[in-house]
Amino acid sequence: MLELVYKRKRSVFHDASPFLKMSWLFSILMISIIFEHPIILSIIFLSSLLMAFVSKIFYDWARVMKLVVFFVPFVILFNLLVNANGETVLWQLPFRIPIFGILNITLEELAFSLTMCIRIAAILGAFAVLNLTTDPDDLLIAVTKLRLPYKSVVVTSLSTKFVPVLFSDLKNIQEAQRSRGVDFSKGKLYDRIKKYGAIFFPLLSKSLDRSVQIAESMETRGFGRYEKRSFYKDTKISASDILLIVVSIAPLIISLYMVSQGVGVFKFYQKIDSLIKSSSEAYYILAILLVQVFLLPLLKIKERMAYD
Amino acid sequence: MALALLLFGGGLVFDESRTIVKLWPYEIIGIFVLVIFSFVYQFEKKEFSTKQLTLIAMLSGISAVLRIPFSNFQGIQPCTTLIICSGLVYGPIAGFFVGALTPFVSNFFLGHGPWTPLQMIGWGLPGLAAGYLGKKDINFKFIIVFAVAWGFLYGWIMNIWHFAFFVKPHTFETFVRTYVLSIGWDVSHAFGNGLFMAIIGERTIKILTRYKKRFTIERM
């Protein structure tokens, strides 16, 4: 059930600074939102695939990607129902439906939905890499270091920490109620929810008691005494990290330049564009690919320097 | 707050030729993130004791945990019940935070994505609205109707994301079609909300009120 949990492992990307991870994710996210060009989106997807491979989490990552495969028919069906655009009609329903009008399948709609699936795969893949390689705590410390409001960060990190504890509590209470004769797998929906209350109320009161205890222990450690917070574990940025961050942001800068030049716009309707329209577009795409791939040997070099 | 709502409304501007002007995915996400930050600012300005902070963290943790086993049944989730109840008892800002942290925390386990800010708003606003409701004396039946209504509103907020990302020609017609297609999901979510609220809502409010009374000091 809990598939996307961080597991401690030793790899380059696991040990990398949380700032690098965040900048890498940000650049991938922005590029995949800016462009609708299938080739660029494939490159972005390739980047997160390679990163999953380098950080030795490929099997966990591939399980997440299976979700996208389930997603594909849904997106295609949705687009076929909503849109009636495109010139190359492949198939058409002979009658009209009240709100939706003419129902037809066109090449353009299919191409658009497949491209959107690549986009969602790229975004999900990048987030999955981040989830699997980063301790939420490190991430939240890095966020605090960015001078974001500290009270809300504390609340967020506390509730993230509680999740595994609460989950084991939930299981304990469920087993206790089962031994008292509550059968959770039988009954209608109404009865099931009523039985579900037998887990919910004990969990609620138990964890509210716990929250009071935690508040007291935080107060004894001097929480909220000073304006500025001190840290037990420090995250520092080294010179090599700054270089890596610049490299990971570079594709975003290239793509922003592309947008300002008007290159890389891909139109699906009414007629689908050719994949590469001009030679300058090809050069820009190649540049993005090279910079994305260039990050990996740099990480490898850093690994050599750190471990040997 | 007014600024936040203005930004919220600014996302959907219709042209005279019935096409939506500039409904870009990243603008949508940006608007929602800005709204969330405006609430974070409100949260920082308000004085909270350590006990209240941990209480908010714990409630959002519970609601996130309850979401995970139910993630397979589309919509039928107990989260909204808990969010609305905590909004009713602890006030608007706390309610918003419990709601907004629920998807943020549970998505560490279910998968983050560009949909996270929209989910945060979609679950935060019922907490906020319930906070304002809680200041008045209201019938419990009205709260059930309120939960059902937020089942639909959550679906409509999430549809904005779906529309901006997956539907290409952003015209009024495709907009309406997207909303018509989502009815099945919305109904199941609203139905689940109402059922959960009717069965476990009242006792949850009782428990939360008891904890609130235990740890507040009133000067006579």
C-alpha cells in the first residue's frame, strides 16, 4: 500500500543536496508544463528514467510508471468524448448525442492524448524519483533554510512524521477490535462505515492525547522561545553542488529562451504539425538533451570523489 | 483574503468569442500556489500555542492516514468529515490548515504532482468555510448538506486542473463537456461525504470539543 516510501540507500542522488533535488525537479516540472512538443517531453521523461536508474531505485520507480499505463485509455477516451476537432477523421459515430454533438475519432485527438500521457509520465516519474530518494525531513529542513515561514513548516514536518506512527496505531486498533468480534469485511456500506467508527474514534482520542504529550515535550526543549531556529542536522551547499544546480537549471533557461524566440511550439489542431519544423528547433532540442544527460556523468564524478 | 479570492476568480476569464483567455496550466498552478501562500501568511500572523500547533499537525496526520487505505475507492473517503469537524471546532485558519495538509502529507505516500496545490485548496476551503459556520449556532442536518455540497465543489475545483492539462482547445463547449463528464465521480464523492458525516460526524465533533475545552483557559 505504501509504495512511495523513502528507503535509506547509498547512491549519488540519495546523498545529493536537497537543493539540487529540488532544482532538478523544478526544472523538469516547468519544462514539461511549458512545452507540448512530443520530442521534448520524451527527453524529459528519459531524464527521470536515467536518474531512477542511476539512483538504483528502478524497480520501485517502474511500479509507479505502471499507473501511467492504466491512465492511458482513460485520457484517450476522455479526449475523444470532449473534443470534436482534427481533420484526419478515422471513425465517426453515425448519430448525434445531446450535449456532446458529433462523436468522432481523429488522428489529432489520438496524438494529443498520447502526448499528454508522456507529459504526465514525465511529471510523475520525476516526483517519484524525488519521493523515493529524499527523506521528507531533509526536504523540509531545506525549505526552512530558504526562509520560508517556520511555524507552518514545523506543522507540516510533524504531521509527515506522524503518518507511519498513526498507520501502525490504526493496524493495532483494527486487530484489537477484530479480536473483540468486529468483522470489517462484512455488511452493507452503511454497516461498514458504522464498524469503521470502531477504529476511527479510538484512533482520534489516542492521537489527540499524544499530540498534547508532544506539545509538552516540545515546550520543555524550548520551542518557540527564540525567533530564529537552530538545527540539529545542518545542510550546507558545497561548490560542486552549486555547479550541479546550475547544470540542472540550464535546460529550463534554454527552453525559456526557446519560448521567447517562438521556437518549439507544437500545434495539434486542426492539422497536426510535423515533428521538427526548422533546423534551429532541432539544435535547441539537442541542447536540452545534452544538458539533461550531462548531469549524470557529473554526478558519477562526484560519487567517485566522495566514496573512493 | 480578498486578494486571494480575486486571484482565484482571475483564473477563469471568458472572452467575447466564448474562448477562455490564457488558461495555461502553469498559470493555474501558480494562482493556486499564491492562494495557499496567502493563507500561510495568515497562519503565521495568528498567535498559536504549541498545543494548538501539534493538534493541527496531528489532525492532518490522521486525515492523511485515513485517506491512504481508501485511495482505491474513488471518492468515498472520511477525510472531508474530519476536516469539516475540525474547522467547526477550532476555527477557520486551523480548519484550512488541516484540510490543506491532508493531500500534501498523504501525497508523500501516494505520489505528488501538479495536482497537489489544487487538492490542497479543494480540501482546505471546506475547513475554512466550516470555521466560519462554527461561529454560529447551526443544525447538524445543515452540516451534512454542507459536506455533500463540498463533495461537488471539490470535484469542480479538480476539474479545472483536468481541463487545463488534458483538454486542448479551451473553449466554452469543451469546458461544459468536461464538467458533464465528471458528474459520476462527483456524485460518488458527495455521497461518501454525506454518509460519513451522518454516521461518524456528531461524535467526532463531541470528541474534538472536549479536547478543546480541556486545554483552553478562560479568565472570569
